[in-house]
Amino acid sequence: MKDNYTAIIELQKEFAMRVITYDYLNNVDTVCGIDVSYKELNAFCSAVIVNKSTLELIEIANEKSIVTYPYIPGLFMLKEAKPLLKILRLLKNSFDVLLIDGHGILHPRKCGLACYIGIIIDKPTIGVAKNLLCGLILENNYIEYNKEILGYRIRKNNKKDIYVSVGHKISLETAVSIVINLTKKNEYIPEPLRIADTNSKKYSNLK
């Protein structure tokens, strides 16, 4: 790792100690999903808020940002934190839980993008990743890293796997339950993230 990333790595280690891994909310009514699509040096971010019970859309916001860092494994927050925080500030409605397309504590330093954003905004946050960054998947689908259970694999309808982990202020069991309940029968991505992903790609094609 390049020396100029040392400060970010130390920040991750500091933030990892601040992550809360128990349920902070008793009731969850609204969930926000945010995702980013890229085109050249531009990041097109979309945020979607839905009603947890009905999946009814409450709000969609889009925003364009300039990419300032490349993708570096284990340092995804460098590339995506700025556009994600920017889009969250534009939302007019509040939400109870945030879903992020990225890892939470299922990370070599136990501080993925979902942890970083969750701590910054001080809200319950869940990491939902499409690729496994670290860890061993056990027979019961829990994911172990350094002898700790840090995540859970969800496989639905023999489609691609997703990997759920705590971002902040939520337990792994609740995080997995929320993700499963927000995923439609023929999909494998929870609806707020699926819509945000689709919308960010459409937005990027309009620019």
C-alpha cells in the first residue's frame, strides 16, 4: 500500500472501534438505498427511500460528482464516500436505515464503506456487497474472518450471492432480516439498492 494511504488506513482502524453492532432502533419504517454509477471521471449517485412494508417509493434524488480517487481494494471509501455523503444531504425526507452497496465490518480492518458512512451520518447502516472481500463462508452461510463472524451470505433463486454485514447501529441478524424482506421474489438485490443502481445508470446515460 502506498505511504500516502497510511492516514486513511489509520482512520479506518479508529472508526472500526466506534462501530455499534447492536440494534439502535426498535421499529424500521423507511429504508434508504444509495448507489453510484461511473462514466469517465464522473460519479452519478442515486438515493432512494422506500416504505419498508410496502416498498412504495417515497423519494428519489440524483447527483453528479467528480471522481477524485481510483478504486483501491479495502479503501472503497476513498472513491465513494464523497458522492454518497453529498446525495444524502440532498434528501428531503428522513429514513430509519441506510443500505450501501459495499461492505461494513466484513472488511480486513473491520471498517468498510458502510461503517464509514454510518458513523459519519450517525444512523443504522447495512453493507450489502456483491463481491466477497475477505473471510470464509461457513456451511450455515455466516462469514468468518480472523475467528469472528462478520457477515452473512444470502443466495436466492440460485442467482448471484450478496454479502451482508453491519455498517453501524444494527445487529447482523436484523440486517440480514431487513435485506431479505426488502428483496422481491425474482430479484437478489434489496429493492432500495436495486432501484438506486438502475436509476444511477439511467442518470449517467442522460449526461
